[in-house]
Amino acid sequence: MKNKAHVKKDDTVYIISGKDRGKKGKVLSVDLSKKMALVEGINIATKHIKPRGQQQGGIIHQESPVYIDKLMVICDKCGKPSRTGIKILDNGDKARYCKKCEEIIK
């Protein structure tokens, strides 16, 4: 069985719950096996890096993965977070669409 997700790379998403609730961000990558996504500027973690060779040490801040269940796709047309559905087009292709405004999502 093929794993599927309502969120894809380069989607703009809204965070439903957690410490970053209410924020928006762009999806950088999706890991379907873990059901997690990496979102730009969301779930920032502090990481301490030890210097090794030419690499400089220090404290860096980077994004950590977020569960896909906590994300809603933001529609390009209406600009609101909405649920998505699948439409079968006239030529037989499948496309995602916004359930609020019925517009096809890229």
C-alpha cells in the first residue's frame, strides 16, 4: 500500500497545534515513512556543534520535523487554511482542490 499525504513539498502550510500554533511556513521536505514534514521557520531547535577539523563549533538553530497531522494547506486563491480533496479532471488526471473555494491547488 502506498503512503499518501495531503501536504507536499513547496506547499504553504498553517500550524494547527503545538508551540508554533497559528504560524505559517513553506514545506521544505516530507518524510512519508515517519509521517513528518520539515517546515521553514517552524519547530526551531537549538543544537550545539563541537568543532572538528576546519568546522567551527558553536550553537546553531535549525528546524525540526513536525507531524503532518498538525499541518493544513493554505489555498492560493482564498488564502485560508483548508482541507483538501482529490478531483478527477476531464483528461483523467487527479488534482488536489481546496474544499472551501473549490479551486485546484498547484
